[in-house]
Amino acid sequence: MIKKSYFIGAALAFGLLITSCGDGKQKDGSEAGAEIEKKEEVAEDISKPLTAKFKSDTILKVYKNYLLIKDALVEEKISEVKDAANNIVEAYGAKASDNEVALRAKRIAGSGNIFEQRDHFSGLTKAMDEVLKANISAGKIHKQYCPMAFGGKGGYWYSNEEQIRNPYYGDKMLKCGRIEETIQ
């Protein structure tokens, strides 16, 4: 009897976990979390052209590397996360020590732990908010959100695509999230 009630409780908890991640539908009407794509498909997203243009080459380089960090977090590639974060710091050059985005990227680059990198990425995303809004000159950027990230506190990230690729859970909950805002 105890084993049966434990199984039912575990099944209910799993169901709650799955349904608490958004409303189950993305903007395009497809089911979120319906099927986890292969990691090769995630890698294809990195090479897609940007849908946004910026007022400065520095911000363009920063955003491109931000997207590389996001995609490397999805794939759990720690060294690629570090490389892209270092590229952000380099993009700011001498101004890096006074720049919140560069300081956050430096924290990511200094970590060899995927969970720490994801935590620092959340801070980087927060720091990128005003930078992106102030510097976009054409196109759009999607601000996406996963309510499950960080123990239910939630986490945001920016994406070039409408399709959800969750950097906080990778292939464990690849499609968990929704578009919260589109910056144009």
C-alpha cells in the first residue's frame, strides 16, 4: 500500500512539474516540452543569422557571444561558455573593468561549473537588458522566461529565435519556457 501511494505521489509531482512550466503552448501553437530534439538540432540554431541589428559593433559582438553562451549552456559545453564569455570581456576592451555586462561575463568565464555558469548567466541577462533596449536599431530580440529555473524563482534569457531552448536545464527541459517580451 505504501509503495502504491508513493508511486501515485511521485507521478502527481512529475505531472505538476511538467505542467508548471508555462501553459504548454508556445506562441506558434506548438506544444512546449512535447519532444526533446537531438543536440545536433540545437547546434544548428547557433549558425542562424541574427534577427537584430545594433547601433554599435561592440554591442553586436557582445550579443553574438551572449547567444553563443546561451547555446553552449543548452548543450552543457563548459569550455565554449567560457570562450564566449571571454569574448564579451574582450569586446569591451579597456572599458571592461567599469562595465556591468563585462564583469558578469568575467564571472562566467572564471567558472568551471555548469550550475555556477547558469547562475552567472542569469545576472548577465539582467545586465544586458538596458544595453539591448538602448542599442537595437532594427529587427527583434526575444526575451524568454522559464518559471522553473532556480528552484521556482524563474530565469530569463534572450534569444534570436522564437523557439525555446532553455539554457537553465539543457536537454532535461529543453522547451520549458515562454516568450515574455520582444524587443524591437
